[in-house]
Amino acid sequence: MNYLYTFTSSNSKFLPFYIVFLIVSTFERINSTFIFTGKKITKIIYHRWAFIIPLSTYLLILFTSMIEFFLTVKIVNLIISLIGFVIFIAGVLLRKKSISGLGENWSLYIEIKEGHELITDGVYKILKHPYCLAVIFELIGVCLLANAFFSLIMVFLIQAPLLLIRVNLEERVLIDYFGDAYRRYIRDKIL
């Protein structure tokens, strides 16, 4: 029983950390995602819903995890929370790398900009869609940090399929624009 106590904490002891985490992560996410957009002029935006619906479900899962934390979690497993925090930080770092790697080509939407370039270095040397993977990591991390397991299920049943649909649509647009160069690029990459 002593062993269990050392790896758990009452919700009230964990609460100040959780609130600070929510505030800091919210400001970081807004700043890095919505403030910086590529400066190139947009030629065409495709499938606007492929940004709006995944964003809505992202927010829904965040709010659900908070509600779940405040209403149902009585004892927080600190090991699970620590694992969640590490996964969340990995997601944030991957998201930042993917945004900076695209530079002026970065956009929240599936779009082609004037002078759009095919980026194949940095994180894009290994991953086709690191931003989408980062979003999944962030949500998994948030849910685990809060010990919100119902919300974690929503990540896999709702957000992941929506992001896979977006990835498929984005790949079609990029194949239309870049042709064989993009086909060669995606051939040996993982998600």
C-alpha cells in the first residue's frame, strides 16, 4: 500500500500543476499555430473542412479531458501523468519542427501557395506528415497527464481517423501539384 501512495497523488495536490500546464500549453499552442503562418501568397485552399473539423474535435477532446479530470479523477497516477507530460512535450517539439521546416509554405489549411516548394529535409526526411503525428502525440499526452482515459479513447476513435482523412486529401493535392516528385518523396516515408 505504501508503494501505491508514492506513485499517486490526490487530485487536490496535482491541481496547481495541472492548471499551470493548461494555461502555458494553451498560450503556446495559440502562439505557435495561429500567429505564425507562411508569408507566401495563397493560390488555392482545398477542403477547408479538413482544418475546421479536426480543430473542433481537438478542442472537444481537450475540454473533455479537463471535464473528466475535474469530475471523475479522484486520485492521479503520477507515473501515467509523467508519461503523458513527456509525450505531450515530444508532440510540441515535433509540431514546432514541422512548422519551422515548412517555413513560408506552412499553413493550417491544405493549400498551395505561390512558389510552393516540396520540403524533403529536416523532420520531413523521415516523416511525411509530422504535424499530424505531433497533434496525436499532444492529445495523447494531455489525456494521460490528466488520467482522462475516456478522452484518450476519443483520440483514437475520432481525431486519428480525421487526421488520416486529411493526410489522404493533402497527399492527393500535393501529387496533383508536384507529380512524380511527390510520389517519389512519399514512397519510403512513414506517416
